[in-house]
Amino acid sequence: MSFFSRPSSSAVKIVAPSSSHSEPSSPKFARKDSTQRQCRNIMIYGSCKFQDKGCIYYHPPLDSSSPVPPDSPTPSAALPAQAVNAPVFVPKNPASPVPAPAVPSSHIGPIFALSTGSSEYHYDESGAYDSQAQQSDMSANPEGVANLAEHFQALDPSMNMNPYDQVGDMHLMDYDGAMDPFYSTEGAFAHQPLDYHLYTHSRPEALQQRYFISDNVREELQRRSEATYAAPPPGLNLPEETQGYHSLMPLESTIGERRKFGNWYSTVYKALNSQDGIAYVLRRIENYRLNSQAAFSSIESWSRLKHPNVISVKEAFTTRAFNDNSLVVVYEYHPTAETVFDAHIKTKAPQFQNGRLQAQTSRIAERTLWSYIVQIAGAIKTVHDAGLAVRVVDPTKILVTGNNRVRVSSCGIVDVLMFEARQDIAMLQQEDLVMFGRLILSLCCNNLGAVNNLQKSLENVGRNYPQEIRNIIVYLMQKPSPLKTIRQVFDMMKPQMLQEFDESLNAVDQLESDLMSELENGRIVRLLCKFGFIDERPEFARDPRWSETGDRYIVKLFRDYVFHQVDQNGQPVVNISHVLTCLNKLDAGVDERIMLVSRDEQSCLVVSYREIKLCMESAFSELSGR
């Protein structure tokens, strides 16, 4: 402690040098001006007992009031005269020496207000300081040390400081030997570039999808888009165009077992319309000769019918483009759709489970079955109210177009094929109800031939499904009667209709939430388009440096700030979150300021997003001539 002084009133005990004390390791050098230097014993103790025994330092006369040697500077008034040349206290510690902490002068008094009791300071006869003796003295009188520790503890409660053992504290404080050990250094944080792969890593289920649509919806929409624009394979020998439809592609197998409409073979194609560019489904009836143009009157009635569970009819025509007389009916196209037969009834190939090849169980779930019943019943009711009959309530003609979403397809074809039969519409509607009952029975039993053994099939339905479903099947398969209508079926499943209505509303809410997450994408795309028009433009108005000057230069620097940042290792920062944040702030024109640095790092600009937006709008307006 090199700058505190012993109070003048305290008793001082001078200890004679002892032979047991080891000699200091440092060599002694006699100074040339030693006769002009005042003896430190005079400065500290007021007298020197070696004055008459050969002490080589200056000893002022006893009557002198100012014990200052000749040619010696006057001590500073900030500290006592006795503290000017006091020895430096260095704790005896095997660790490397640590520089003394810098303490404000305002804290010197209270920090070093040590006990005024007697204490011993050991010097040898040459004035050398004995650090071992001083360390033992401080250990014998720990009151001052405790006060010092309490003071620094008050400055920083998290510090557990031992002034005589700083090795452990420096380790805890991440001390590197170059900073003040009384103040902890902040740990260095190495910035790592964020890894945003939005469509690769799965997100936790608890994380709300706030910025992008869910992965299931996105993947399903991408599959539908891929199926819509899929190109037909070569070698199919299909016509290049027929009645304004081109790029024909078969949607079902044209070899092996083929399905029929009555006595006619049928094939389904996907084709693009030359007028609107939309994909449609062409159902072709092979080798059919139309005898009367009036047969297309039912197609006009079907084209006016709109229902969410009925695939709309667009038009019908006959053609010889397939090298025969073919009837073609055009429907709306629902990509990736499959029939109810393929989804639930068709026998699926066995799969390996637990090391064994096991057959797949395909029994339809109760909730899914109720959903199908409600939707198909709604479609039948709408068709019957329009004075028509479905006539194709068959597992191979009802499509599953989404999650528990079914639609009745191939409507109107039977009306054209059987136009000359002229059957009563009421009887046809009764046949629809019977076909509906057979469909439900086939779904419950996973077998198209379940109707052949009706009693056993109904017992199977009663074991696996609730009694309400069995009652509906029995009602639908009764003999035709004027009192037998589809409205009675709705009365038998009112609770399930309410549940289906609730689930449909939940589905709408989910789709609206997904739409909200994608709503602002158009604004971001417009900003990116403006960037492409302005940045790096070769020439405008005969000025090859147009994109490098004026407002365009700020836009260029902002593009580098958004897309061309690098980390401390010089690697590109591919951070989609940073890009989206900057572009949204730019579109909003916020007042937040950022610093844009030129590529040569010789100049920088501090601008706000609002100013950058004005620069971009000005440059784009100049390009568009507005």
C-alpha cells in the first residue's frame, strides 16, 4: 500500500535487523547523490538510530522545522510528505504480479481508514523492504484488509475479492492480465450467421405458423401445381389438338383392365384450353355415335348447376380426332384427386412392418365416413332439387380431392348415353338413393360385393360402426317409395351435420390464417422488381452511369446492405430473416436509420428507410416516365 501514511500519534515499534532474515535477492547499488537524499527513517519515524553509526543519507539538524534536504523538490500537498517515498507493498504470491487497481481519489480516505492500533514495518539496515514480514503483519491484523474487501464488495456485490489471492478471482472474471482485475470483462461473443432454411427443417408443433403457411398445405399445393403443368410422355399417339384442347395426357391407365360406362369404354385425359390456358378433364366415350343433337340439352342443365361437392360440367362435343367416333365431356380439373375406390376399397400392396410382410388395414374411420355421407347427401339433394338425377353414385365416380373432401364426377354423361331411353326422373332419383346406400355399405365393408350378402354385411357394419349408420343404409336400400327422399336422410344424421359444419368453419379459419401469412408477399415481390429495374442498369437517357449516381447510388448501397453482407470471416450472410425485415421496413418507410457503406469502404451514409424509399420511388418514376 504505497500511498497511505502512519498516523503521527500511533506508537511505532522499530525492530532491529535479524540475522535470520534472508538477504534480498536484488543487488544493492550505492547512489551517487546518496548524501543529498534525506533518510527515510527521518521522514517516517522522525529520527534515525543509525545516524551516528555510518548512515550515508542526509540527516537535517534537530532544530530544523522543515526536514527537506538541499536541492530536493517539495512533496505534493495532495499526499502526506511521509507517503512520497514509502515502499511499495507487493504480496508474496507465486502468480505473476498484477498492477494495482486505479481507485478514485474520493475513495482513498474511506477505503484506507485502517485501524490506528500498533503495527510493525520491517526494514533492513539499508532500507530494503521485507515483503515476507509485511505479509505476516497484515495477516496478524486483518481488520484493514476486511474493510478494503467490504468496500469493493459494496461497489460490486457479485465480486468475491481477496486482495491477497487474486488468481482465482481473475479466473472467474475472465481476466487476461491487461485490464483492471476489480472490474470483470465481458465475454467475447462470436457472431455466427443464422441458418434460415424455411422449407427444410421441421418446426416445433407448438410454434405458431405466423410468417409462412404450414408445411402440409404448402406441399399439397405444390403437388397440385406440379400435376397441373406435367407434360405428357412421348409415344402416346394422342391428337395434338381437339376442339381447342391441346397437350392431352391420360389420367388413368389405358392398358389392362379398363372401366366402362354401360357398354362403352371410357378414358380420362387432362388437357389445356387454348382460350383461357386452364387445365380441364376430358372424359372420352369411345366408339359412340350421336344420333340426336338434343341429347346435349342435359349437358346445358348440368353446366348451370354449381355445388361444392359436384364437379362442374363445362361442355360436351363429339370428335373424330381419336380415329373413331368419340363423345367428349369436359369437366373441371382437380389435380392429385383419386377415386373413393382407390382410396379406401382397393386392395393395397402389403408392406413390411416389424420385419414382416403384412397386409394393410384400410377400414375407413368413422369420422371420415360421416363426412363423406354428409357431403354426398348434400350433393344428391342439390341435384334432385334441380330436377336432375346423379345416376353415377359409384365408388369409381366419386373423387377424393382433399382432406376428407369428396366430389361427384362424371355427371351428365349417362343422360347423353341413355337419351333415347326417356326414363322417369322420379324413378332415377330413387335409384340414386339405392346407389347411395350401396356406396356406404361398400365403404363400411371395404368390398364392392358386400351387397350380395346384405344380412352379413349389415352385421359387420353394426360391429364396427354406430347404429345410426346401419339405420341409414337400411333406409336407403328399401324399396322405392314416394315418401323416401334424401331429406329423410338429413333428419337421421342431424348431430353429425352440425359437427361437419363446425369442422368446415374450422377449416375455413385455418385457410384464412394461412392466407394472412402470405398476404404481404406481393408487396415484397414488387420491391424486388423495382430493385431489378434500377440496380446495375447499363444505360438510361444516354447516361451509362445513371445507376451509380444520385438517388440510384443509395438504392445500390441498400441492396448491398440487404443481400451482400459478410460475417467476420468473410463468408456471405444468407439470412432470410434479415432480408424480410429490411424489405418490410423499406415498404413501410419507417424512420429507423441505418449506415450504408460503399464497396471500397471509403465513404458511408447514414439514412433512414423513409429516405431510401423516396429514392427508390423517384428512380422508378423516372424509369417509368411518370
